[in-house]
Amino acid sequence: MQDMLQGDVEAHSDTLVREEVATIFRRCRLSDVLYRCQGATTPATDRPGAPALSSYPGCSQSQLAQGMAAFYGMLFSAQGIPWVMCEQIADLDLRSIIKGSCIKLLGAAYQAIYDGVSNPHGGYPDAPKFLLHTPDQIASILELEAV
């Protein structure tokens, strides 16, 4: 019985983590870019003959620049990232574990966007103007969120 409950908690935790991170990217209007950068199996910029990432709906340079500004604004705000679902978890140990998983997934998602956008085939000649932080810098900042 305990194993079954543990399995349910883990399954629900994984779903909550994915949804929490997806919500953050939706708020910043970066969901389309993230979807294209993660791709089903291969990121859009790595498939031979694939159109540039910037040519897909929701992935234009101006949309991406606005989305990145919103993401950085959220990350660097005095309130930090709004972990809406995580903050509703009553058990502090479980909340901490789930928030740590959210931070890891958020960092991995940023890495995917960074890699896709900075890829020469991404179609973003001005990427350095709106990709202001490396994935390592974002990971360091996110580590502060975990505290």
C-alpha cells in the first residue's frame, strides 16, 4: 500500500513540476519557442533542411525578445519566480523537493531555448541582444531560488 501511495505521489509530483514550469513559460510567451527548441525528438534547428526557428509561429525575433525580457524580469524581480502551485503544498519537505525539481526543469528548458536560439540556423542574428545570460548564469540564479 505504501509503495502504491509513493508511486502516486511521484507521478503527481512530476505532473505538477512540468505544469509549473510550463506555466512560467506561458506567462512569458515563450511556450512556442520552448516547444520548437525541445522538439519531439530533435530540436527544429538541428533537422536537415528544417526552416529557421524564427520562421515558426510565436517564434519571431520580436516575440522572442519580448518573451526573454519577461522571463528575465520575472527571474530578477524582488518577488522572484512565482511558484504558484509549489507554494500551495502544505508539507514543507515535499514542497522543497518539488521546487528543486521545478528549478532543475526550468534550467533545462532555458538551456534548450538558449541552444536553439543561439544556433546559427535559428534565424536570430541579434540573439546576443536578448539572450543576456548563459545557461550557467541562469542555473546559478535559480540555485538562489532553492534557498
